[in-house]
Amino acid sequence: MFIKACGPSLTIRKMQALLRRLPFDDPNRPLIENDYGKFYAGFRGEASLVYYLSFLDDKPYLIFHDLRLPIHHHFFQLDYLILSNKFALILEVKNYSGTVYFDPQFDQLIRTTQQDVEETFPDPVSQVEQHRANLLKYLHDQKLSPIPIETLVVFSNPYTQLKTTQGNHKITKKVIHKERFLQSFQVFENKYSKESLTQKSMKKASKTLMKSHTPFDQDLLLKYQVHKETLMRGVHCPLCFTLPMEKLMGKWRCNTCFHQSKDAYIHSIQDYALLIDTEITSKNFRNFLDISSASISTKLLNSMNLSREGQSRSVTYQLKLDE
Ligand SMILES: [Zn+2]
């Protein structure tokens, strides 16, 4: 059962909002699009595992996608964590294409693309072992019951050719293509028969993990040196993302896909929260969504049942970032 479902990270959602709102001729666009492409490919690789994980649905496993947990003033991030009452399993998902060679001598991974370009990456097996050490530390810090922790590096692209030196058993045991996931999982299931966690301590662990999860929250305008005044204003189409929609009597209409919606503004206000601030004044709301009437703007804001701070003219509304 998925406790934390597979979905795009906060960074990906921020990048989508930024690309929606950044003018097409902005000089920063190519760099941001390139970065977004990499992040999104990584996410798609992780999402492609959901099919295999769904086979564990009828068993009492708790599955967490993309947890970011604190230990000793820094964070570590797990692509997937699967928790049972007998063992835990960390999955590190890689979406590299081409040929990858695990170099055991220097603990590095050398990827060769189809165009024969070589690139070196940190060894994912060492990476996932580091995650394992971090998770052990985390469980100890949080006073959660200890549990054996297994690790796997999963390649999400079935066409990636995996290579290493002969007899490098560390790699052949720890690195798999996603298609072999269920067989590898079965090996762990057979290995552990002793119950390490009671029902109660599993519940506690699940609760604590979700509470500790701290998404990486980056100010993208600062990172890419984009001034907020540059961003395009108006309400975007929640279906095809065209900006702006046209305001008609009590609703918005998209002139590209002709979708009509009374509450399209709710999606656009998420863009404000993702890119600018999680609190907003009535004036900024009106300006960002390009609403000509102050009374309509206030009416829409009030209809969202947001918590407020301050009095009359200086009131600010608190926006929530939907998970
Ligand atoms: Zn549209």
C-alpha cells in the first residue's frame, strides 16, 4: 500500500509553474527547459516502477515515494522506501540510457551514450549504501525500532546495457533492471522470516517518516535570476496550460482548447505560491491573476476559505502548496 504516492516533486512542480509563466523569448528559458527535462526524466523513471510495486498491494507493505529525511543538520532522499514488519528496502532508481559500466576499482559509473560520449557519475551502489547508513541513523535518532535494511539500484530503462568486470558480485546482486524487481523482492521475502516490527511500531514508523519528510523547497526565481515582474500574469488553462484565459461572465475560457471553468483561478494561485510567496494580499492576487475588478478579486479570495493574518487593508491570505 502506498503511504506516500508517487508524484512529481515540489521542484518539478515549481519548474512547471516557472515555464508556464516565463515569456517564450526569455534568455533563461533554454537552461530552465534543459534542467526540467533532466528532473522530469528522473521522475518518469521512478513513476515507471509503480506498475511493479502495485503487485505488492495485497501484502502488508508500506511504500513511500521520494522521502526526504533529516539527520544531523542535513537531509537524505530516498527514491522509494518499502517497509514490512520483517525488513525495509531502499530503492535507488536510475534512468540512464546507453551503456553503463560499473568500475569497481574507483567506485564510479561510466555511461557511454549511443553517440559515444562518455560521462562519469558517482557509483549508485555506494550511494544507496550511504542512504542505508543514513536511514539506520535516522531510525536511531527518532527512537524507532531497528529493522534489517536491504538496498537495490534499479535501472528504469529496459534498454540500458549494464556492464561490470567479471566476478563483481556486489554489482550483480545489487543492480537490476526494473523488470526483475519482483524476483529480487522475493529473495528478500524468503531471507527474512523473523518479525522485527509489531503492528504498532510499524504504524509509529510510518507516522514518523511522513512527519519528518521535508520537501526540498528552493526559490527558483532566485536560482535562475528571474525577476518576478517578468512572469506572465493572468489565469492559465488547467487543461492545456495556455496563458491567459479569457474572462467571461463569471468564468474563464481558454481560446486554445476552449475549456471553460469557474475555478481556473485556483490553479493559477498555486503558481503564485510555488514561485513567489505562500502568502498573498488582495492587491497582489488581483495583479497576478489580472483581474480588473477589486470586488470580484476579494470575492474569489474569500471563496477559497484561506486562513488570514492582519486586519482590513493589510490582511494577508495564507496559500497552501497542495501535495
Ligand atoms: Zn486550454
